[in-house]
Amino acid sequence: MRRTHSFLAGLCGSLLLAVPAFAQSNSGNSGSNDNPSGAPSNSRMRDQPGGMNQGNPGDTANMNRGASGRPGMAAESLPSADRRFFEHAATGGMYEIKMGQLAMERGDSQMVKDLGNRLATDHSHANQQLTSIAQRKGLTMPTDLDAAQQAKLDKMSKLHGHEFDRAFLKETKSDHDTDLTMFKKEAQQGQDQDLKTFAQETLPTLRTHDDMARRDLQEM
């Protein structure tokens, strides 16, 4: 009987010593169970060349383009007729602004000064709209008049009094006749919807300018 008691006491002591060792072993192995495959962790991959944070250069380029899309494509795909209209409208608008400003400075009669003010104001507004369209399509707004327009402006700047007034009204009438032809064509046949809408919305203003120039010429 005494031998049985001694055996049981020894067995209990051994079990008590084994429990802490088993718990410590499980604690040390818990980290390896989180990644049983043995693959590198995300933090280690980020530190390695070609890791997950580097990404694909093409993906980065796409992200940098943002919501605006690919700005060059609209310009490249614009039909030639629409592009010619855009260039004519942009340079023509600048020309009318400068002519209007010149009329306000050098005009002899009040009606010429008033028409000059109307031209400068209306065409400034129209060119702001055209600039917005150009930015959306990746087009570049011209910054200079063409040679013919600059030559006309230089000639007008040398005139005075009644001579200036008459030359200004004739040029305004002639220039708007040309504008009306191009804007009507774009409004009816334009393939680019933005430019087509711009032409349709600007036509009434051009007709008003044309009518004012014709009326003022008749009254001189």
C-alpha cells in the first residue's frame, strides 16, 4: 500500500512540472500558426525590391491621369472640319475683342464706341466658353492673331475720326458675314457635339453684331 501511495505522488509531481513547459511551447508556436505556409509577411514584402507597394508602372500612369481621362485623345480624334472651326472661332474671337477695344479708344461716334464695347464683351465671353471646351479636349487655344488679322488691326490703328468709324463698321460687317457662314455650317454639320453646341449658342450674338454694324453704316 505504501508503495502505491509513493507511485501516485511521484506521478502527480511529474504532471505538475509538465504543464508549464507545455504552455510555454504552445505560446512560442502561436506566431508560426498565423502564417502556416511560411510565405513572407506583407511588411517584409514591402521592404523587398519588386514588393507589393511598388505596383505596376502602367497602373501608376493610369492613376495619375485621374478622372479627366486621356487629355490628348480628344484633340487627336477631332475631325478636320471641327478643328478648322475651332481655330477660326478662337482667332476670330481674339480679333473681334481687339477690334472692339480699338473702337472704344479711337471711335469718333458714340454708336461706334458702343458697338466696340459690345464686341469686346460678347467675344470675351464666347472665348471663355471655347477655352473650357479646349481644356476638356486637350486642345490648345491660339495666343496670336494670324497675319491677315494683324495687318488689318495695324491698318485700323492708324485711322482717325470719321474715317476710322466707317472703316471699323465695314470691317465688322464683313468679318461677321464670314463668321456667320462658318458658324452656321458647324451648327448644322459639326461632328463634335461640344463645338456644334457652341456654334448654335453663339450664332444669335453674331447676328446681333452683324445687324448693328449694318444699321450703323446706314446711319452714317
